[in-house]
Amino acid sequence: METDAGLFGPPDDGLEPLPAALAGPDVGVAPPPPAPPSRAVRLQGFEAEVLEYILLYPEFITRFQGSGAGARLTDPRLLGFFAGLYDAVQAGRTPNVDRLLDRIEDPAVVAYVRQRQAECAARHGNLTRDPARARETFEQALERLLADRSEGEAQRRRARMRRAHRSRRTDGAR
């Protein structure tokens, strides 16, 4: 004669159940979905140039932050990286870019900064021997970035004003 245990479950063999960590996934329970892939980082020309100078000379981050350029980045995912550089420089330490990147969870940001590191070493390597020239060219790039953003903001303001003016004209014509 079979017992109820034999009909409705495994026979009682006296063994303890496996701990949950060793038992494997539950049957019928779906694993969590994978994290969505992050989109590629895209900086405008002047932004990328400024980033390259900051990678060569991390102390330039104080000028970048002081200019307000960080608030104008087209891809704000880089703000954490810039903030880490700034904090290290403000504390009197030379930033370790590799350690900062280890703390960033977005693989697209890490890949972008690493790519820029490699490119700027090849493109601007001569500036590492001439800090005064590097500062000058960084300032020029930062000025272009700020002017470009200011012009873009002015164009957007003018477009909003034109739309508002047209809207008032059409409202008055009714």
C-alpha cells in the first residue's frame, strides 16, 4: 500500500532539503530580466575636446566646473565622472581615472571615457610636455563650448518667442 507522501510528493527518505542557494532556480519562476543595454555616449565636438584636455590635465576640472559647463553637457551621464575628478582635485589628490571608472555602472560611459583616453593620448600627446600651451588650448576649447551652448540657447529662446507671438496673433484673430 502506498502512502499519501508517495502519491503527492517525494517519499520521505530522511534527507534534509538543500539550502536555497544550492537548490537552483525554482521551477516556473522566471529569472529577472537582463538590464537594458545603455545607449552610446555622444558628446558634441567641443565637449569631447574639453573632456580630452581634462583627461590629460585633471586639474583643469576646477575651471570646467567653475564655468558652469557641466550643466550644459548634452549627455549628463558623464556628470558622475566629472564630479569624481573634481572631488579628487579639490581634496589635493591626483585623480585615478581607472578607479573612478570602476565606480561607474554605465558601461557606455566607461567605454566612452576609455576611448577618449586612448585618442587624446595620440592626438594631444605633445601637450603633456607643454602645460602652458595645454592650458591655453583648453581655455579656447572651453570658450568655444560655452559660446556654442549660449548660441544654441539663444536660438531656442528666439524660437519660443516666435511661437508665443504667433500664438497670441492667432488667439487675437478669433
